[in-house]
Amino acid sequence: MADLNSAVKKIFSTYLKVAASDSVLIIIDQNYRDLGNKISTEAKLYSRNVRLLEMEQRKTDGQNPPPEIESEMLKYDVIVCLTTRSMTHTKATREAAKHGARIASIPGLKEETLARTIDVDVPKMQLLGEKITALLRKTKEIRIKTKL
């Protein structure tokens, strides 16, 4: 199991491929203040331009952030959303992606979950996904059995 710093390093170096010239916006709500500060500190090892913005917790998944955060999202290369509610399907996220932002929306994340699950062999996982996809494309029906 990786520690939190190693997990965050992997997010910025492997998954988001943050370069020193990239601008990074980290959006949190009040429930993610501590983790947001830790991730912001780590992000500064990869980028010279890191900003941490806190917003009030959204009432539902997919609820757009406040207008000032929505407009800020259009100005950044990389956006990390550490929020209680998902920002994945918001208008703000879609617009930021259209402007070229690389976005990680990670609602409900717990530090111990991040540290425990991020330490995967990415090329191996990708290869396995490609093999499964190829098998599924050759068939019209699948049956999944479990011991449950």
C-alpha cells in the first residue's frame, strides 16, 4: 500500500501528467479542507501555478459550482475536484474539458482509500482492459457467475 504522498504523486505524474508549465486548480468543499491542502502542497512540486478554491458543499451530484469557480475552471490546464458531491457531469466540467482541461473529479474520497487503491500497475491494468474489451466485442451475450 502506498502512503498518501506517493498516491498523490502518482495522480499528478502518471494520471494527469502535470508539467511545470501547467496551471492546476484544486476545488474542494469544507469536508475536504485537510486533504485539499495536502494535495495542493504536493501539486506545487509539479507546477508553478497551483490554486486551491473552496466552495460550499453542493446539495446534489451534478450541481454546478458557483459562477466564480465555474469561470476559474476555464483558465486551468488541470483541475482536481475533491468534493462531497460529484462534479463529473456539471456544465462547468464539460466546458473546462472543451477548453482542454484534464480533469479528475473524485467525490467522496477518503485518504486511506486513496493511499490503498492508487498503487496499481497502470500498463498492466490497461492491457487487461484491452483484452477484456476484445473478448466482449466478439460476443453477443455474456454470463457472469459469482459465489454470492
